[in-house]
Amino acid sequence: MFDENLIQIESDFLKAIAQSTRLKILYYLKDGERCACEIIPNMKEDQSNISRHLTHMRDAGILESRKEGVSVYYKINDKRVFTLLSLVDEMVKAEIKKKAKVVKVIP
């Protein structure tokens, strides 16, 4: 009926982006490659924490990285991740509207 291996891979992929800091990093990288030295200060979180998130997303295949001297540059591996996020946005907005209607009906 369904492929257990595929389900696990999908689950791991979704877990790798299902965290607010990771989503912020993805949106920050939407327009192209950036040095970790640019990413870290813009996230306003501890450097070690951001580094762990970057490594996690790279290991999950969401990000690619390359070294240039002492700098590490990151970019989105597959821009279709934003298609997925766009669908999530639509679903969330629809749910918010639905709940808002229910709240208006309740006296």
C-alpha cells in the first residue's frame, strides 16, 4: 500500500524544515547563496545553534554547502521546497479563516 522507506525519508525531510529557525534560514537563502558569516548575524541566535541548524539541513539534503578559504557558503539544494512552503501557507491561511468564522458564530 505504501513504501515504508519512502515514508521515513519524507518524515525526515519534513522534520528538517519543521522548525522556526530553519524556516527563517530557508527564507534568508531564497535569493541565493550566502556565507555562514552573513546568515548567523541575521538570525539573531547563538552561532553554535545556527551552525547546528545549517548542518542538519545540509545533511538532510535541503541545503548545499561549499568552502571557500575559511568561509562556508550555503544555498538551497532544490528551490521546490518553496512550492511546498507556499502550499503550507495556503493551508494555514485557510485554517485561520475557518477558525475565525467559527469564533464569529459563537456568541
